Amino acid sequence: MSSKLKKIIIIIVAIIIVALFFLISVTFFLKEEKQDVISQNNQQEEKPSEDAIIGPTAEEKVKTFAENFTKTHYSYAWGSFSNIESQYYYMTDGMKDREENKVEKMKKGIENQPQKYFTVIAKLTSSDLILYNETKASFKIDLNISSFAVAMIERDTMIWVDENGDHYEGNINDLIVDTVDKNIKIDLVKIDDQWKVDRIEER
């Protein structure tokens, strides 16, 4: 084999080696690029959208608080005043004093009365903003209030009893004796970063 032919063969082999190396490098680079794209797409899919992480606004939180306070305030069982007493913490000092006096009068008013079994439950039907700023808020809240000839009492376990005091296992909605709609105005003030109810009244 002539030296010239040997040189040609060596050059051809070298070209093939370089081409193979280039092909392997390109293939590896494209694979890495594809993995990066897939990883970025997965991260984008997993990342919650801006809309998804936005929670309720400060105004909405106050509105929900006012709605829940009002529903509780107008829901009670005969002889129990927990609907008011359990919410003293959420009242201003002035409202708390007024409500405590009202509860004491109601307790005295039923002292000599026989036990009665009825329950009043308030449901929210609508609510609207009247006023909202950094320190004050007012809302108009509409309630549907139903009176039931049934009450829950403890006899070994908590049970429902009808107006005669007999154990009741039916649907309490069958014992609705009265339903009224009430329009309530509730005023709140912000004290030390805590919203408190200052007044609640029927309109």
C-alpha cells in the first residue's frame, strides 16, 4: 500500500471519528435541551396562577364576620342565651354592656316560667355593604328566621325533643311553626386591629 493511500485512509477515518463525535455531542445537547424544556413546562404547570392564590379581601373578611355574627345573634333555643353571651368578645364595651343588661332582664323574665321546647334558627338570605373604611364598616343583612317546635337537650346524650318534651327523631323542618324575614343593620369598628360589633338593630 502506497504512503499516499495510507494518508487518504487516515484522513477518511479521522473525518468519520470527528463526525461521530459531533453527532454524539449534538444528540446529547438536544436531549438535555428537551429535558430542560419539559422541566420548565412542569414547573409552570405546578406553579399556581396569580388568581388562584389571591384570597378574600379585607372587606370580604369583615363582611363574612358580620354575617356570621348576625346569624348567631338571631339563633337560639328557649332558656339559652349563648347566642349573645358567646359573642361578648366580639363586641365593643358599649355594646357588651347593653347586651349584658338585656340578657339579665330576659333571664329574670323566664325565672318562674315552665320549661319550653322551641328553637329559632336564622339563615342568611343576602347582605350588602353600606360603609367600609379602615376603622368603620356597616352592612345590611337580610335573614330568614324560622321558629321550630323542637329543641335539643341532654338526656344521657344530646337529643331532639318536641314541644311536649318527647323524644323526636323526625325532620325538624316538619315542625316549623313560624317564619319571618328580618332586615338587620350591623355597625362595626376596628379597635387595636380587631373588628368589633358596635351596634346591631332591626330596620
